[in-house]
Amino acid sequence: MRRYRPRAEELPGPLAPLVDLITDLRWTWSHAGDRLWEAMDPDSWAVTENPYVILQNLPRGRLESLAGDARFLEHLRSLTEARDAYCARPGWFSAQHGDAGLRGVAYFSMEFGLGEALPLYAGGLGVLAGDHLKSASDLGLPLVGVGLLYQEGYFHQVLDADGRQLELYPYNDTTTLPVEPVEGPDGAWLWVPIHLPGRTLRLRAWKAQVGRIPLYLLDSNDPLNMPADRGITGKLYGGGAEQRLLQEIALGIGGWRLIEALALEVDVCHLNEGHAAFVTLERARAFMERHGVDLREALWATRPGNVFTTHTPVAAAFDTYDYELLDKYARHYAERLGVPAGELAALGRIDGDDDGELFNMAWLAARTCGSINGVSRLHGEVSRAIFQPLYPDWPRSEVPVGHVTNGVHVPSWDSAWADALWTEACGKDRWLGHHEPLEEPMAAVDDATLWDLRGRQRADLVHRARRRLHRQLAQRGEADVAVAGEVLDPNILTIGFARRFTDYKRPNLLLRDPERLARLLNDPDRPVQVIVAGKAHPEDALGKRYVRAWARFAQQPEVRRRVVFMEDYDIALAQELVQGVDVWINTPRRPWEASGTSGMKVLVNGGLNLSSLDGWWAEAWEPEVGWALGDNRPDVGEEEDARDAEALYRLLEAEVVTAFYDRDEAGIPRAWVARMRASMARLAPRFSTNRMVQEYVERHYLPAAREVGRRRADNGAAGRNLQAWSAALRHDWDEIHWGQRRVTHVEDGWEMEIQVYLGDLPPDAVAVEIYADPDPERGAPAVRQALERDGEIPGASNGYRYRGRILTDRPAEHFTPRVVPWHPDARVPAELGLVLWWRE
Ligand SMILES: *Cc1c(COP(=O)(O)O)cnc(C)c1O
């Protein structure tokens, strides 16, 4: 009998190369092998589209016959060569930055959405993490993923005949997942320990291969663990606060221990959301042990090597823990860090001394990472407001939170037809390293070709949706499953709408006036059809009501051919939808959608977006590429919902439908096709993880690696130095006070002279600056200008005159002097947020 995990030596010789091919999840996006997998077992392929499972289940006889099939072997050889070439290609990273000294990045995430073969994700955060790894592979980055292997992934959704959502939790059987145990140096299964009260938790290490990128996963389901502990990694986002805390300890602390156990050289830890923030502490702890420094010095030495990406526009969504729960697990960890438990707890609070304040993973991440970024321009702004309390007295615009707008891994979302069209127009390597607009090559694609692409993809979607609906109805035990063959029409305007059914996304907006929607759908000359999908969180009663409202609407006899609700929104369904729809609708309440990525997935396939001006769409939209809902103001409540629903119907009726059906004598809607071309050429390259990962490399990973390299040199000398500097500043900051100020009008601005007494602080530990807020009326940006020290104040001890000239046409009262910490190696206010503003 063969073992579960296919092994090369157990296959007939000529089939041995299959093992490397099917264990590399590259097959989730490179479809070159699809026909080969299908040939192995057409029935299994139709159900799973998963070559790993297909190979596991092939009987001996079938393997023998494939081993003698010359055509099969030839196809296998060409796939193996293509994979070898892919892995050997130097890639964008080594060409552009190979000598920049970045040895390794470890990317930490609670979820990874790579495909249905490895269901370790719930939604957008996981899909983004999966796309990040895939692009890192394409670009040749030295990166590893670190996550958890859950025994149950997120729930599967089915609807009963009345439209009620039921949740099913299939078991993630590791014997059928494309993962393998990691072997330790002693030949045994590698595990890492976590010390919990009264016991040691063993986390077993697994590895999945994503092209060139290894994804390491930890799980606690080890028979050597206490029974209760085996369930720690039982369920993604399952259980209560305690289980969540233990999962985050496993991911952060366990994750760093795994990196050490594997002896990986990691310069940069990237935290995909604050869930993984404990990694920064464990990284510092390891540094302490190695270099004989204390926790604060170790944090100064390692902090710039940590990059924190925040994903939510509401502070309430951050994970928080109350003091008692935290203390239960943090007490002896604090001991290992050599600090009182209170000091550890303070890292996760705004007011460190307030034991009533919850411990917030995002605050911990902000305090222990060198950079923080949101995931769209608008979300960067919103996040500066959220993180403001950590930098009290600093202007909003200087809160150190930037943004890197999300993207999608284009090869994972394009259809085979779209792939062929782009390859013809722009070449094979268009998503590798370049992200400039592709207007010139796309201009050369004629209208008929683009319109034909839409038609093929739409027809394919209609076909697949009918098949899915058939399965849905049959499973539910409906008497009449034949109706599935009558829904939808490959020639009418097809709108897609799929998302988490949660209040802020307003999944019911289009359904506010069901009669008006029905009229739109059933227009005899210009009909419309809608495909809807989405899960509601098991505890979200309102979200479930929205699901049911759509499901029941779709059952109405007068619209049932025009509306279908597809159960169980997942990556596979998302792929079908984004390839086939003409218009993708997204209606979040602004600014609640941090970025949103589903709309980006239609770009490559020539789908158009109609969305609230929120998240990525707020920076992508222009009239030539799609439609915008609402305006730039926040959406607060009922009034805005009513207004936006009206605007949505009006846009659809007056613009979208009209443009789609306005055909010339050749049958082509020219204005529509022009929009498709603009959207594809301008937006598809920009809103890709190909662009996003390059931005992370250039704006975050490379500077982080450089800086952490400087700080850890000489056993962390710079870290010790910075700790001494910051301790002195904190200790003596209150002694700083102002003397006289003189402001003189000069030809093109102001001459400022200010006296400052520094107490015991050396003058080169601080800077004296002039600051002005941005002035929107004049269109003037914020001003931050250092003054020069210009001698001592006569007769004073450690008092100095500072002087400078500001070139401006703004009035003098716009400019306020301030004292801030200064050190050539420190980031202010990111790493030290002291500031003293001028007072008379
Ligand atoms: C892309 C994707 C998401 C994220 O979409 P948003 O627009 O960010 O809501 C969620 N779930 C699945 C299955 C996806 O493919």
C-alpha cells in the first residue's frame, strides 16, 4: 500500500517528476498542467481540480498505464522543464536589488488563502496573504510565509430551502493537504516549544511550497500535548478570547522560534495585521540572549526590522485582551524577558499604567515595529487618526502611518482567454517587475477582440453558474433541479456582487427597492442579470438576514431566471465570478472598506467596477474607467444609504445599461469597450501584487534590512546607545523650557529667534523646529523646519539661542516652535514621541 503523501520512489520511474509538480502550489495559478491533471482522472478533476488529491487516489494499474503513455510523459516533461525554468529564473528582485543586503523576509499571517486545496483562510486578509506569497515567488524574493495549520478552516455555507444559512465545518485532513512535515536536524518531526502555565506546548512544523516560496505552518494537534491544548489551532477565528490569545502566541512566539530552529536568516518580519505582534517580542528576546542586552536595548536594536500592515478602518476591530487573561500567560514570559509583567502589558496600552485598559495587539505592533502602513491612500489617512493616541500632541499628518495600496496576483484571477489576449498584446512577462500602464499595447487590440473576450467569459460563467446551481438544488433535495438549466443568459448584461455579508458592506443596498430592481432585471429590450454570493459570520444575525433576503428574492418566479445566489463564496467561486461578470458592484459605507480587493480581480478580465469611493476605488476611479457611487464624504447612516441606493439604481438605469446595449452596426458597444480598454490598461498593472510587493520591497523591506543591520552590529551597540539616549530624554524632558522669542518680518518670510533652556540634556539630543499645519486655502503643505543653534544665552546654564529664516507668504502665527528628540539613527515620532510646543 502506498502512503498518503505521494513519494517519487513509490511511483513508476517515469512518473517520479509528478511529485514535485503537484506538491508545488504553483498549479493553483499556472494552468499549463490542467489538461495533464485532467487526463490522470477526469472524474476526480471535475470534482476537485486538485492534482495532489488526484495522484493520491490513482490505483496502481492506472499509474502503470500512464507510465507507458508517451503523450502523457511528453506533456509531463514539458511541465517539469517549465517549472525548472521558473524556479531558476533570477527574477526582478535579484536583478534590481540582489546586492542590497536583504537576506530574508518572514511574512506572518493568521490566514493564507492560496486556493481550495489548502483552506486556511476566511476572506480578504487571507487571500491577500496568498497573493503576496505568489507574487514574491514570481519576483524571486527571499521570503518565507509563517502561519497556522487549522484542523478546521472557515465554515462552508449552504442555504436551506427558505434561504437560511447553515454552517458546515469540514475537517482539514492533513493526509490530503499538500503539506509535509518538516524534518528536524535529528531526523525527527521538527517542533517548537511554548511554555504555558504548568506545561510545555509542542507546535509541530509543516511546510507547503508556493512556487519558490516556502510557507511554514504550525499546529498544536500533537498527541504529546495535553488534550485541551491539541485544540489551540483547531479552528480559524473559532473559540473565545483565550483561544485567540493562544493562537496569537503560537503564531508570533512559535513562529519566531521556528525561524530560529530552521536557522533561517531573516532581516525583516512583516506582520500582516496585528495578530502576529508577539513575534517582535520573541525576536527581541532571542536578541537579548545572544548579545547580552536588556529588553529595551533589544527592542531598539530589532524594531526597524519589523514592518506592520494594519487592515481595519475601525479601532474596535483590533484584537484586545483584558489584563487577567493576558497576565495568565504573560507573567512568566515577562520573566524571561527580564521585565515586570506590568512593563510587558504597558506595551499594548495607550496609558501603560492603566490596568483597566485592554491590551491591544495593534498598539503592541505599533510600538515594536519600525514602520506602519495602511492598505490604501484613504485607509492610510483613516489609520493616522486611529493611531493618533499613541503619538499625543503630534499633528495628525505626522502620525507615522503610511500606506501601500493592496493588489491582486493577476495570474491567479485571469481567465485562460484573458491570459491569451494579454500575452498576445503585451508579452508573457507583463506581470513580472513592470507596473507601468499598458495603454500603448492595449490600444493595438481591436474592439471586436475585446468584446469577444467578454462574450466568451460571460458564456463560461453562465455555464458554470448553472452547474453550481444544479448541484445546490440537488443537494437541498429540491424536486425540480431542471430549472438550473434555464437561469441566466449568456448575452445579457451580467452584474456580480460577492462579499462578506456584513453591515458596513451594505449587501442589501441593491435590494432596497425590490420592485425597481425587478423592473431593471426584466426590461424586455435591455435586461440585466445578477449573480450574488457571500457568507455571513455565524454570529452575525443581521448579515444572515441579508443572505436570506437575497436568496428569497432569487426564488421569486418573476426574477428567478435573472438572479442567482451562489452558495459558499470561496476562492474558486470568486475566480469564476470575476472572470465572467461585466460589472462588479461594491457598496461599502465609506470609509469602512480599508482597501477591498475583489474589484481589482475583474480588471484583467475586462470587467468594469461600480463602487463606493472607498478603499482602492477612491484612488483608482476616473470617469473613463468605471462608475463611482456617492462622493468623498463619510457615509454615516440611513440617510446616506437611501441616497446611495437611489444613486445606484440611477447609475444602472441611466448609464450602465444604456452603455452596454448601445451597439453599432457590427454589434459592438464602442463606448463600453473604450471603458474596458482604459480600465484594463491603466488599472490592471497598478492594482496588482506585482506592484504592491515591489513597493513593500523598496519602501519597507530594503530600508528595514539596512537599518536593522546597522543597529544590531557590534552586539547591538546602536541599540544600547539609542536606549541610553531615549532614557535620558524621558527622564529629563520636563526640564526643558522656553525663554524669549523674537519674530521679525523679512523680505520673503519671517526671521525667528528663540531661546531654549535644556536642563540636563545635551543640546545635540534634541532639535528645535518650526512647524505649521497644512493650509488648504493657500494650497500650502505642512512646514517642518529645523532652526540652527546660534550660541548660548549669556549668563545661562545649558540655555541656547536658535535661529532660522522661513520663506513663506503665510502669517507668522501659523508657525509654532517646538522641541523634539533628535538622533541621527532614530525615527521620531515613530520610536520616541516626545514633543514640547511653544508656550509664552
Ligand atoms: C478577493 C476575495 C475576498 C476579498 O474581497 P473584498 O473585496 O476585499 O471584500 C474575499 N473572499 C474571497 C473568496 C475572495 O476571493
